[in-house]
Amino acid sequence: MTSTPQAVRRATPRKRRPATPAAPDPSAGLLPEAESVRLLNPDGSPLPARADYPEPPVEALREMYRRMVVGRRFDAQATALTKQGRLAVYPSSRGQEACQVGGVLALRDDDWVFPTYRESMALTARGIDPVEVLTLLRGDWHCGYDPTVVRTAPQCTPLATQCVHAAGLAYGESYQGRDTVAMVYIGDGATSEGDFHEGVNFAAVFKAPVVYFVQNNRYAISVPLSRQTAAPSLAYKGVGYGVPSEQVDGNDPVAVLAVLNRAVAHARAGKGPFLVEAHTYRMEPHTNADDQTRYRDADEVAAWRDRDPIARLESYLRARDVLDDAAVAEIAAQAEEYAAGLRERMNIQPTVDPLSLFDHVYAQPTPQLVEQREQVRAELAATQEGDA
Amino acid sequence: MATMTMAKALNAALADAMLDDERVVVFGEDVGQLGGVFRITDGLQARFGDKRCFDTPLAEAGIVGFAVGLAMSGLRPVVEMQFDAFAYPAFEQIASHVAKLRNRTRGALSVPMVIRVPYAGGIGGVEHHCDSSEAYYAHTPGLKVVTPATVADAYSLLREAIDDPDPVVFMEPKKLYFGSGEAELPARTEPFGRAVVRRSGRDATLIAYGPAVPVALEAAEAACEEGWDLEVVDIRTIVPFDDVTITESVRRTGRCVVVQEAQGFAGVGAEIAARVQERCFHALHAPVLRVSGLDIPYPAPMLEHTHLPSVDRVLDAVARLQWDDQPDPRWLTEGSAA
Ligand SMILES: Cc1ncc(C[n+]2csc(CCOP(=O)(O)OP(=O)(O)O)c2C)c(N)n1
Ligand SMILES: [Mg+2]
């Protein structure tokens, strides 16, 4: 009889090695969602609520609507002032109202804003005197407001340089025991500048409470986003620095404010910076001096008209019964009044004093500046005598 | 009086400033545990903690921009650029923000800070480690630009820079770091805006700053043998500039040579020569001459001595100061020579 060979069985029970737990994904919580966060459809109808991005209280949304309407009217007035020669130039942010207003509504008064030249609307929405905001563009001085009083840095033109200032300011504030948050406004094109990367990196390394808020309006003057980056979206730039990031529909005011509220709370809680990319569109040329027909089709601009952030919020608030015809009319009247007041004040020719050129170069003028001041004073006196 | 190196005096100035003013924070590349590549921040982190003295990411624009924000929050940043040429990435921050914020905001927002720059050559350094970059800063209104040539000045000027309400680019001549001098700390020398006569003389004035001061002094000693009694003025603070001291000196001596290590074209020495000429024209017996580095990128170590202004080059210039009332032949055109 042949016995089939049989494998000998182990006498002891087999132990199972516990499965190695999957290594935690180090990028978890840093990467943005694949699609922009959105809480309203383009027609203003609500999408399902989200626990991670709670909808802001309805009073905040109503106030947001009011400031967006006033902001758009301000923006149109500023563009008109360029045609009348009252402003040297004006970069409009029409179409970006949700971002402009959302960025300042998410802050406390004692937080700091680091704006660019594009943010005139945001600054008026923050409550800064519009004439002081437009000083730079009117040309009577560079910065018209006192940054230390309104907790807002001068509007920054050298692209992205403000990103590092915000990291330093926010770190310095927390170093001195204050829970100030800094909000950086920056455009899509400026994310290619080194200072954007250095700023985000410094903020991350020093856990500085900064929100980097990228308004991706798809163009840097004429250059489209595809020339700035090969990343899936600009919000993917945070992960490389260990900074949590999110992308949001920048023309959905409810989502913009919800995402920024969370970003600000994250920063204020001492968890370091947060990067938000808002997908939006500038409806006007780069500035009044720009010719946009050279780089984009009218069709493209027209398509974005259907995604207007103000109409979107208005229809949502109407549907929720917190805004009616009377309130809309009342807010429109406020906007008109605001614009009329601005127009009137901007029609007054500002007085400039050539001798003030020598003030504020240094705390105390150097002997050479004193000498030059004296020379200009003599020139002015001679001119006046000549006129008389 | 104690004998110490300039490096030690700078280190003591930082430590004393940190002790006296808790707003002072010191940061940059390798300044923490290592104490800086030249050891100027040696021991500060151990003594004051890593919140007061810390390393940053390797990014010079970031370092200076971060300092802007810290100054806005009320702190007093003192930052180190590791070498002259490595401050160039920070130039946009320096020229567009550090220098201008006070002016842009009509005095509402100022950003007092000190940007320390180890600069110039003479140490056998390879390229990018020996640039004389002072003219870039001096040409930027809103910045003060200071450069010590003595140990006592190193301490005193750095303390004054940290206390100054304006941003100061503090240029430290690398080749003088480890030379010793006499100082009693806490030294207080002449304030910003004052040039100092380092050696009195009757026959001609040598005007120098930073690394060129020892060269000028040595030249003045050597000139005695040739019968010239030379005065040496140390500028110390390029901005603010002291016209009074140099004018007084050159009007007295009637002859002037400006000595700088930097390449000459469009440099600080050119500015000084122009100012002397404007103010001393009627007292001058000869044109104001300049001795400077050559107008070349800083050379490789084995060639740097051809580039650097030497005692002999200074003496050659002095010899050309029309002592016998004869114009320097090299400036005569054929027509006028005829
Ligand atoms: C360092 C620097 N380089 C170039 C410019 C000129 N410039 C002004 S705005 C602009 C485009 C910026 O585009 P983006 O960051 O997308 O902002 P947007 O204007 O769209 O709001 C350019 C190139 C500048 N201001 N600063
Ligand atoms: Mg853009």
C-alpha cells in the first residue's frame, strides 16, 4: 500500500502577524479638495450644507451682500474717475466682490490685512476712507491711510513681497502674546514670485497665523494661468510647505466666507498658516489702461457674467426671506450715496506741498536733504515772485 | 582699555543691545547654534534663548521681508546676510520696502532694523564672497549705510544702528574682523553723520571708509619718508554723510585722494570726489583723485591683490597731486599740450 505523502502539520497553532498599519498619509489634511468648495449653485440655490465649512450666520451674509453692492458701485465710480482724469490709473476688481469683501469680513478689526493694488474695494469694505484708499492712484502721495490705525499695510505693488511681511508681522504679534491674524491678498500670477514661496515657507516654519488668500482671476495682465503653473491648482502649492490648503468657488460668496472663516480660525488657534485659492474672474481689463481684446475673447468674459457673485447671493438671501425689494433698493441707495460722496470729494483738487518731499525720508532729514529742501524753497519763492 | 578683535566687539554690541532692549531679535542663516560663519553672533542663542536669536530658512528676501513684518509689530530686528553677494536676493525687499515704508506712509509706519552685511575682500575668498556692495545701498534714499574701520567704532556704531529709528545697512569689512584694536566697552564714539580724522596732516587729505581706512593710514605713514604729511579721514557713516569734516580738511590741505576698495565707476568715492570738488574748488591745488578697485567683477583669490587698492597705488596718486604745480600729463590732450 502506497501512502500518499502528506505534509506534516505544525503542532503549535499558527500565529498571525498583525497587519502593518498603513503609514499615515503625510499630506492628509494639507491637500485641497479636488473640486472647489461650493455652497451655492450659480443660480443661488443652496447645495447641501457641510459640517467642515459651516455656513456663516445669515446676518453676516446680509452684511456681505451690502458691502459687495457698495463695493461694486465704488469700483465703477473709481473707473469713472480715471476717465475724468481724477485718478492716474485704476485696477478694477469687478467680478471679484465675493473675495474682496469676504477677505475682510472674516477678520477682526485688530487683525492685519496685506493688500495689493487690486484691493481698493476690499479696503473700502474694511471701512477705510475711500479717498484715503485712492490717494495712491490720485497721485498726491503713496499711501493715504495710516496703516497702524486701520491695521492694513500699504497696498503692495511689488508682487508677492507682502507675503513675507505678513509672516513677520503675524509671528511678531504672537511672539508678543497677541492673537492677531494676518490676511494676505495675492493674485494668481504673483504666486510664481519667489517671495510668495518664501513667505508661505516662513509662515509655516514659524507657525505664523497668516491666511494666504489667492484670488485666481485667471490672468496676470495678459498672461493666462497656464503660463504660471503646471500644478493641478494653485491650492496645491501649500502641501510642499506643510500648509493646509483649500480651493473655493470665488464667485460663491457663502463658500468664500465659510472657507475663510475656517482658515482664520485655524490660524488664530495657533496652528500656523492656511492657503486658500479662490477661483474667480476679473470682468474688467487689468486696469483702465489695458486692452483686453489682445488676450481674451468677449465670449469668455460674457460666460462669467452668468456667475455673478452679487446676483448669486441676492437670490439666495431672497429665497431665505432675509432680503426683499425694499432692502435691495435701500442698499442700492446707500451705494449711490457712497459713490456720490466719493465723486464730490474727489472733485476737489488735492493740495500738495513740494516741501513735504523732504519729510519722512528719514526720521530726521540728513544735512544734504536740509540743503536740498532749502534749494527747493528758494525755487518756489522765486516762482511765486515771478507769478506775482 | 582692552585689546580685542572687531568680531568680538560686534558680538558684544549685539549682546549688550539684547540685554538692554528686549525688543531686539537677531536672526539669519547659521546665526543660532553655530554663532554665524564669522562667529559674530557667537553665544547669543545660548544666552538669550532661541526666540531672541534664531536660524531661519535659507532665503534672504524672506529674512529681510520677515524683518519688515517684525518691525511692524514693534520688534527690533537685527538680521545677518551671510555674505555681501548673498544679500542680492533681498534687494527688492530692501529697496522697495525697507527703505521706503516711512516715506510711503508719511511717517506713520517705520521699520527700524539693522541689516548686517559682511563685505569686501582681501581674505582670499572665492567669487560671490568678496563684493563691495555699499554703493547699491548708499544710492537708495531711506537707508542709512554705516561701515566701521576700528574696533571701538564697530561696537559703538552697531549699538547706534540698533537704536536708530531708521533702517541701517551695517557693512562689516570682513578683512578687519580678526584684526585687534583697543577699546573700552561699552565704547561710545562719534555719532552717525560724523567723519573722523584718524591722522592729522598738512599736505593732502586721504578720504577712506571701511576696509580702505587701514590702507590709507599705512600709506600716510609711508608717505612721511617721501616728505608728505598726509591727513586721513575715515567716513564711517556713508549715509548720513559728513560734508563738514572733509570740507574743512581739504580746504586746509588743498589736495585730496579718495580711497575705496570697491570698483570705482559710479561708486561712493565718485560721490565723495564730486562733493569735495564742489565745496573746495578754490582751495584745491590739484584735481581730486580716486584710488579704487578695478572696474571688474571681483577677481579670483590669486589675482585679488592686483585689484585691491594698495599702499603703492595710493602713493602714486599722491605723487600725481601736482606738487610742482605741473598738471598731470595724462590729462593733457595733444592740443592743449602743444
Ligand atoms: C515684481 C513685479 N513684477 C512685475 C510687476 C508688474 N505687474 C503689475 S500687476 C501684474 C500682474 C499680476 O497678476 P496677478 O498676480 O494675477 O494679479 P491680478 O493683477 O490679476 O490681480 C504685473 C506683471 C509688478 N507689479 N511687480
Ligand atoms: Mg490674476
